[in-house]
Amino acid sequence: MRNARVEVDCPCSKEVLSLIRSVVTAVSREMGFSDEEIAKIEMSVDEACSNVVGHAYRIRKRETSAVSQTQVRIKLGITAARDHLHITISDFGVGNAKGVHDGVQSLEEYLRRGHGLGTYIIKRFMDKVEVFYPQESGTVVSMIKYLPRYD
């Protein structure tokens, strides 16, 4: 599977996380990633989606009861390229209302702060990670995992 794009748009709830993991695992396996790399990709996606479920809409729901359920969503984009897997996870929540969150830089820092471990895991398991905050609202997490080269 090369140069293919898959998109999943689903309600923001923990019940959909297993569906998202299954899609990511299937594409990763089809691309030829090892079981160990697939586990890292799966965990990274799960952490990013769990952050959406736990944080993206919490403040917005309290601020107004007019938030439409169609706006409380997770969008997953997967691009299977020749040499890498590119995954984006988007939400339409509060975005950077509390400022940019980079997570912790070490496990020791996590033990002191008590939060930020998910971002730490994502950055350690994926080859390239970027977080964007679109002007309108929400957050986009972009993750890339390169296929190992076997010469």
C-alpha cells in the first residue's frame, strides 16, 4: 500500500479509540512495519486521541451548551507514502486556550509534574511530530514514521 489516503471522522469518545487503533494498525501492517514499530505507532495515535477525548472539548462544553455534537469530533488522516506513514489527528476544540503544551522532556520531569507523559511517548516513538493550532479552533497533531531501509 503506497500513496493511499484514509480518513476517519468520528465522534469524540473513548469508545471509538479501538476503531482508530485498528485502522492505524491495519495500514501500518500493510505498509510493512514490524510488530514493534506498529505497537509504537498504535500507542502514539492512542495517546494523541486520548488527549483529544480528555482535553479538547472540556472547556468549550462548560463555556456554552450550544456546542453541536457535529463539532465534537476526532478526525484521523492516514497517508501511506512510499517511505513513510503520515498520521494527522485533528479536533475542533479549545486549541491553545491554555497555551502550547509540549509535554515533559524526561520521565523525571513527568514524576515531578504528574502530566505530559502522552506527548513524551509520542515524541519518542514517532520520527517527526508537529502540533498546530488553527486560527478557528482546535488542534492538529501531525506524526510521521519512516519505514526502515533494508539495503
